[in-house]
Amino acid sequence: MHLSKIIIFLKPILIAGAVLFLSSCSIVPQGNYTALAEKERQLVPEWPVQEAGAEKSTVLNELISDPELESLIEEALQANPNLQQTLLTLKILGAQRRQTTADRLPWAQFDAGVDKDEGEDESYSSSLSISWEVDLWKKLADSEGAAVMDEAEQQALLEAARISLTAEVMKEWLGLISDRSTINIEKLRLENLEKNEIYILQRYRSGIGTMEDLDSARTSTAVSRASLEGYQENLSQRQRTLKTLLGRIGSTDLTAKASYPEVLTPLADLPDQTLQRRPDLQAAYFAIKAANLRTSVAYKELLPSISLKAALEDIGDSPQSMLLSDPVWALLGQLTAPVFQAGKLKAAAEVAELKTAQSYEAYRETLLEAINEVENALSLEQSITRRKNHITSALASARNSLERYQESYRSGLVDILDLLIVQEKTFDLASQLNTLIYERLTNRINLGLALGLGVEK
């Protein structure tokens, strides 16, 4: 069959399809949720002014420079099972996207067989068919685009999971230092209380002290021992939590450094730059685009479809016939259109459009959470700094007061209860200072997380 005959054969189908296309343009929805999402992000006002000392950084794990921590982060990124599941999900979506791409391409099928009836000779047959759906409305292209957006969304979610895991490892590692410092403070408290108890016991045996003084000292010592047990268990639990993040199985304990490292304060960029960098917002944006494309596909399901099929067939009494040596060929063009499905396709299109609106609202929710995280972290940095300064000043005064009370107690000018109260206040302030230092350093990591700092690959 000549090309001109093929064109004449397909001409009525193409004309009918074009007419239906022009008459159905109004079916496709006009909502543009991606533009609305971008407009929402650009409306965010500037962040609160940071105090001097913030430094420009685009990588989260650069906030702390420590070889041991870098090794732990690398181990977690390689072995954490939750992160590996996210990576496998991305690979699955990649394979599904390739499946969708294949729907747009022609496909061929070859069949061959041998038939033999009773009393008759064998007959050999073979056929080769090539089919292709004409993507007249770009429905298949939209399906592929939605799959591409799904893959992009999962890629962003994978990056968000990498960043979140890195932040968790950093905070738990700092937590080990905090727990160890808390234990050291409690050990000093207990050591001091035990010395007081021995001293009071000696005074009691000498007839100077009272049984009430000895009971008070023993009560404080027992309470301190109980607290120390709790702090040590907290340290053990944090070690187990960190090993879980690392994907590590075994009984090897993770050691804590003797002192806190320096943690840089990340500098906040302009809101639009900051928010565009956050992978969770990127994922939510890609989800809107994917849902929007699927809405387009759902509406285009209401339109007719055109498919072409070419077939070669050969039947003979020898195996040579299976090689299509003298085939008969045919060309078929088919136009199909939905006529009556009780509103099923239209309802599916409405569902898809509502899911797009739902994705847009999910984006807005993520955006509001992101703004709240940044503003809270910036505000908390300043608040903790002021509180730390006040506690540092109070601790210095408490230590001076403790020295004076110890001398007064030895001189008999104050009783044991006054001394124990001052000691408790001093060690409580030291514990509060340690907690504030830990909170300030972890808040800087949270600030980096909120500002969308990435992870060095």
C-alpha cells in the first residue's frame, strides 16, 4: 500500500479527532496551583535580625568541625535502614517512570506456530504486529510528566531524609557530651555530699553535731546517688539511640568528648532563597505539579483516542513460512471514544482536581511549618544566649557564696541545712548552664535544618 493510500485511509479519523479536540478544549481545568504556591512563598516577610556572629554556610555538617562526628555521619548515611528504604523507593519510582515512557512508544509482537489436524498436513503460520497509540491530546505525555514529577518529589524527600538524619546524628552526638557533663556534675555533687556526711558524722561522734544534721546529710547523699543512676541510664539510652541511627548492631559503646565543640550559627538568607532551598518544600511543590498533570490526564480520558496497527501475516505448509517470506500485510486505524460510563470518567477527573487542591494545601502547610521553624530557631538563639549569660553570672555568685557558707559552717555560725541549700543551688545552676549550652548548640543545628542547609555528598 502506497503512502498516499495510507493518508487517504487515516484522513477521516484524523479529521474526526481534530473536531473533537477543538470542541473539548473547555473540558481541561484552568487552575494553576503551582503559580499560587510560588506566590505564597514570595509573600513571606524578612526574617528577624540575627545577632552578630552568624556565618554563611550552605552545608549542615560544616557547622561542627570534628573528624569523629564526620565519620559517624558518613556511617549513618550509608547504613541507616530508613534512609535506605527511601532510596529504594526512589529507584522504584524511576523504574515506574520508565514504564510510563514506554507507553508513548510503538510496540511490536511476533507470533509463530504450527497447526496439524487429523488427516491433514502441517501448516505453519507467523505474524508480526506493530501498534502505536497516537498521543493526540498529549495524554501520554502528561502521564509521563506526572511520573517524572513523582521521581523528583521522591528525590527531594530523599535529600530531606539525608539532612534530617545528619541533624539527628549531630544532636545525639552533642547529647552524649551533655549527658557526660551532667554525670560529672552529679558526681562532684555526690562527692561533696559524701565529704559533708563524713564530716558531720565525725562531729556527731564528738558530741558537737546532732542526729538531725546527720539525717539531712544522708538524705541529700541518697538523693544524689539516685539522680546519678538516672543520668547514667539516660546516657546509655542515648548511646543506643545513636547506634540505631547509625544502623549499627553490637554492644560497642559510643564515647563522648570531654567538652563541647564550637557550633557555628548559620546565617539566614532572604526568605525566598531560604525556602526554595528546603527539600521538603521542593517535594511538596513537585507533588502539586504531579497532581496537576494527573488531573489533565483524567480530563483527557473523556476524549477519544486514536491507535494505529500494522500487521504482517504468513501461512504456509513449510517452516519457511514462519520467516514471513511472502506475508500479507494490513494497516488498521481505530478511533475510540467514551459514550456512556454513568459519569465514571467525569467523577474521576473531579477527584483528580480535588487531589491537586489537596496537594496545594499540603504545600501551604509545609510552608507555614518552615516559616515557624526558622522564626522559632532565630528567636530561641537570642533567648538562650541571654539566659546563659544570666545563669553564668548566678553560678559565679553561688560559688562565692558556697565558699563563705562552708567557712561559716566550720566556725559554727550556720547550720548544716543552710550549707546544703547553698550547695544544692550551686550544683543546680551548674547543671542548668550545661543544659543551656546543649540547647543553644542543638538549636543552631535546628536553625541550619530550618534554613535548608544541605549535606555534603
